[in-house]
Amino acid sequence: MEPVIELAQLTKKYGDFTAVNKLDLSIRPGEIFGLLGPNGAGKTTTILMMLGLTEPDSGTATVCGVDATRNPIQVKRRVGYMPDDVGFYEDRSGLDNLIYTARLNLIPEKEARERALELLKRVGLEAAAHKKVGAYSRGMRQRLGLADVLIKKPEVIILDEPTLGIDPEGVRELLVLIRDLSRNEGLTVLLSSHHLHQVQQICDRVGIFVRGQLIAVGDLDELTRQLETKANYKVEMDLAGWSPELEEALKRIDTVMEVGLTESDALTGGAAPANASAAGGKYVTVRVISGSDVTPQLASTVVGHGASLYGLRPVRYGLDDIYHRYFEGGESRERVD
């Protein structure tokens, strides 16, 4: 399957400052891709080059099979772009603004009105269709912005910090809306953000962007595997009846590399759940690191040594951990100029 967005060695400099440095990126049709990085990382500059709104110093940006630098008008016809602050005519209604955008895209007036009303309903603004945009909240404006980019039925939508300034409930609703639109209509979505947990909620893959360079790309599992250098599997077990003999037995399981109490339990011991009072022994949480999935062996070994097992769960890096590990290690990895 051909990528819908293909960036190859894309580079943009402003004097001595390199905003985007030899960027290679492929985005597949129908996926939601999160471009994650701090403010000033080069995300918006990258988006502007994809849209043909600024020229790269070198490299290419191909969107929907079209070279964005050579044919920016063709790209704009097929891509919907929502900046972090969408401009509307404040003294006109949401419906009027959408119809105006549709007419600019050469959509006949009758069809423009029908499509605008349909989109206002889909983004939850049906009741505010005739309300002046100047009276819209920030969240309502972003919803209207999403309808605005969809009015011309694009193949790709690019959203630059779409949740900026919205309250938590508004953020949740907007993200659900974006995800549903992508899934139901096969839209390809590029979402630029510096909010880790928001990207994690809806994106199929994430690219971590630091100082003009993409230093890691993948879904959460792939990024975890890229980051992990010691082992692929970590498991925590909550149990009562911890003993040196049990610790040694766990260490003898094939591929197990490390066994130990979590830091808090190593110092003080854990607070046992109500049903653990009769189990005997100290209630603790034990972390096991291994080179393969040994969950069944761990459980049988704990029970076989007379201990009581109350919980067993895998431990994975969250996107927050991954992002900060990559970001903090950016210079040492020699990926960033």
C-alpha cells in the first residue's frame, strides 16, 4: 500500500538555525499519526512544507502522490488543514462560515448548505448552527474548525495542536470525534501535539520530534521495544509469603534476569489487601525482568512455594516515559544537531 504522506530528507533552515533536519517519514492511508514534540521542535514547519506553504531547502514532501512544493494547489484541494487557532468571520453564524468555505471550494450552493448542516450535526454544533461564531467557546470553535476542514471531503486532514486551550471534557469529546471520523470514513489524520496523553489516546503510531529531527517512530509497543535495552518483559506480582527461598526459585526460571521488591516495598513492606491477612508473611510487590514471557512459570512457582498470589500484571513504559527518555537522551544518541 502506497503511503499517503511521504517525506524524504526534508530540510528547512532559517539562517544558521535548522528547523527541520533531513526528515524521513511515511504515513499510511487511514491511520492516525501523532507528531509529538515540544513547542519549537519543528512540527508546524514540517506541516507547512507538506502543504506547500513554505519551501524546503532540500528534500521532498509528497502528499496524496503530489509533490507539495511543485503543485501546492493540488495538495490543498485534497488536504484539510486546521491550525491551532482557526480564523472565522466572528459576526456570521457557524453555518454561514461553513457555507462560505464550501463555496470557495466551488461546491454548489444547495450542496454546500446540505453538507454544512450535516457536518454541524456530526461535530455536535447543530443547536448552535445559527449562533454567531464570536459567541462560540474555544471548544466550539475547534469543533467548527474540524467541520470546516471536512467540508470539501479531503483525503487527509492535518490538525496542528487541535486541543490547545480546551477544557478536559472538550478535549475528550474532540479526540473521540477525530478518531470516529478516521475509522468511519477512512480518513488519514496527522495530529501535531505536545500533549502526550492525548496523542496516546487516539493515534495508531507516533513520531517523536525533537529539535528538527524525528528520533523515534512506531506504535506504543514498537517504541517500548526500541527503548528497552535490558529486557522485553517486566511483570509485577502482589503476594504474601515472600521468602529468600522463593526469590531464588524465581531467579532460576529460564530467561529471568532480575527479581526484586519494588522500591517502596523494599524499604517498608506493602499494605496487604483485606483478604491477605490470614496468608502469613509480609505482603509485597515483586518485580521480575525476563527475556521472554514467563508469566505461567512465575505464578506456579509462587504457589508452589506456599505463598499467596493476589495480583500479576505486565509493566510497560507509558508514552510519557518513552517521550521523556527519548527527549532527555536526544543529544547523547547523536540524532539531534
